[in-house]
Amino acid sequence: MCLAIPGKILDLEQKEHSRLARVQFGGITRTVSLDFVPEAVVGDYVMVHVGFAISRVDAAEAERTYKVLAEMGALLEEFPELEVPSSNS
């Protein structure tokens, strides 16, 4: 399944010709390319697909998407080390 996962930009860096960010997905942090969303800044939420941020979203949309992905079990496919709260909590 191909899907994008929302994450929050923690910091940015320019590396050669690429703009990179450290992005947090729940308790997991990964390095992501921001080349497709040059307007993204620290604190923004972005939708990430295979290591590339593909769009910006607001915090409410990021939270809704994250919850749906968690309920579907899709987050564990991407981040097996992530502890996702159950929907029964």
C-alpha cells in the first residue's frame, strides 16, 4: 500500500542542492526531503511519502490522518518500532 504519513518539521538544513528536515511521526524522527514543498518551515506539518514531503497540512488535518492510519494499522507497517495507542484508550 502506498500512503503518505503526517509529521511535524522539527528543524531544517540545506545539504548540497537538497533541503532536508528532521520530521517527527509520533515518537519516531526521520530525515525527509523538502524539495517538493519549498515553502515548509519549522513547526509545519507535512505529508511524507517514501522520504519526501509532498504537501503541507494544518495540525488538525495531520492529527485526523494520523488517527485514521493508526486505526487501520498502517503506521505499524511503516514504523514497526512505534507504539501506537489503541482506539480503546
